[in-house]
Amino acid sequence: MSFEQFDIDLLRAINVDRLKSLDGVFIFITNSGPIIAGLIPLGFILYGLFAKRKDIRGYGYVIAASYLLSVIISNTLKYVVARPRPFTIYPYIEKLSSGGSGSFPSGHTSDAFSVAMAVSLLFPKRSVVIPMLLWAMLVGYSRMDLGVHYPSDVLGGVVIGAGAAYCCWIFWKKKMSRGSV
């Protein structure tokens, strides 16, 4: 079996055989991706400004940079790769959410993972890491459940989002060690 066949077979199992009673839940989760991904860094930055906490504001900048880097990489790849959405090729895949530009990578997933990973790296406590990564994984799963992404699109989003967060965190750590921040 080829990887492409595995990819569509897994998507078929997730989308076609889904619990339709959970469609509303997964639509809510998928819609939470970009909203939460934008509100978390904004919340840190605003709180840091109002509380006059340079450290908190700095955390917000790291999270925002991770998110923005992820968005730039994902959107660039969407147009370079130009992979058609699965529901446009396979008539049995039911589209339940919006999905306009190219399919690879999943932007919602990369958004969620960039923020979840950045927050997890900044606050490496299980009480932070587990809920953040669980939310990001649910966003990724929801994109397949709702028929707008292949599993490989979601995996690409995970790698891009987590990678962007890790790069920004490393950059920030180096600046902190030099006293530049």
C-alpha cells in the first residue's frame, strides 16, 4: 500500500465513519484554532503592558513570533504545493467546514501547534503542557473529521507549528542568555 493510499484510507475512516453527533463539537474545536492562537499571545502582551511585567510581555512576543512564523511558512507552502482538498477529489469525503486554499499543510493545525508548543516550552508544567497539546491535537483531528484535510496535511501542520515555536523559543533563550531582552 502506498503512502497516498494510506493517507486517504485513514481520512476515509476518520471522516466517513465519524460519529455525526459530534460534528458540532468538532466544528467548535476547529473554529477555536485561529481564535485561541491569536488571543493567547495578545493576552500575554497586554497583561505584560498593563502590569508593567517585561517578562510576561516577552513571553507574549515569543508566542506571537511562533504563530506568525508558522502562518508565513504554512501559507507559503499552501501556494507552492497547491494540493487539492480531499473533498474535491473524493466524493465520499464530506466537507463540514471551510477550506479554501491548498490543502497542504493544515493552517489551523500549524496555528494551534505553534501556540501550544510555545506556551509549553515557556511553562513546562504538566498542568500547562497537557491541556495545550490536547487542544492542538483536537484542532488537528477536527480538520480531518470535518473532511478538509488529509492526515499528512495535519502532520505537516504539527511539524511546522512545533518547529516554528521551537525556533522562536531557542532564539529567545539565546537573547535572554546574552541579556539582550
